[in-house]
Amino acid sequence: MITYRQPIALDIPVLASYEKQLFPYSPWNTAQFKEEFAGIPTTRFMSVAESDNTIVGYCGVFVPAPGVEADILTVAVLPEYRRQGIAKEFMRQIEQWSMERGASAMMLEVEQSNESAIELYKGLGYVKISVRMDYYGPGKDAFVMRKDFA
């Protein structure tokens, strides 16, 4: 059974190790996680998914102020736990928290080769608005996607 909770500082080493596995081209390091954690709960929301007391995914979003766009920082699920609705639940949590903070829209970047994530985001109402060349490293472009709350 998958459960969800807010991350704690003791989770940072696990999350940083997962970053190296899931995003080898640009992983967050321990200091970056600590910086993001410092914004919880005022400008940032993060959640972790667990199975049998083991973290299997995590997400984060940044809402700098009411009336502006929320920036999805990360949505990550271990490969063996994908296609179980974890990312969709993360997106529900992120959107709900962002709307409660007065965000006007949601923005995210997704690697253009990540077809399953792109389909998830499209299904949730996100539209591609631009491309960021080499965003994830040489030859790894990102689609910028947006969803308005209006």
C-alpha cells in the first residue's frame, strides 16, 4: 500500500541518492534539498510516497506569492513503482496546495523523451508552451508545460 507524508530532514540523504539515480544529468544535492525544505510550508510544498516504510517517490512545488504561477520543482517515482498512480496523486497534492496559496497557474519542465510523464500532464490539462534546449544536458531538451487555474 502506498502512503503519503511530508518529508523530514532525515529523508534528505535518501532523496539525494534517488536524484543521482533518477536525474543523473542534473541531480539535486543535499544542500539543494535543505534549501527547498527551508521553504516548507510558506512557499514550498513537498511530499513523499512510501511503500513498506521505504520512500518510493517524491514531489515538490514552489509558490512565491499569491497571484503568480506555481513552479513544479520535481515529480519523481522509482521505476519499479511507476504506473501505480503515484505521480498523479503527487500532481493532485501539488495543484491543491498551489491553489490554496493563490497560484494563478502551474508550470513545469519535462524531458521531451519522457512520453509517459507528458501524457500524464496532458491528461491533467497541461499544454506545451515552449521548449528549453539542452535543459537537462546536451541534447536533452525540455518541454515547458502550463496549466491555468482561471
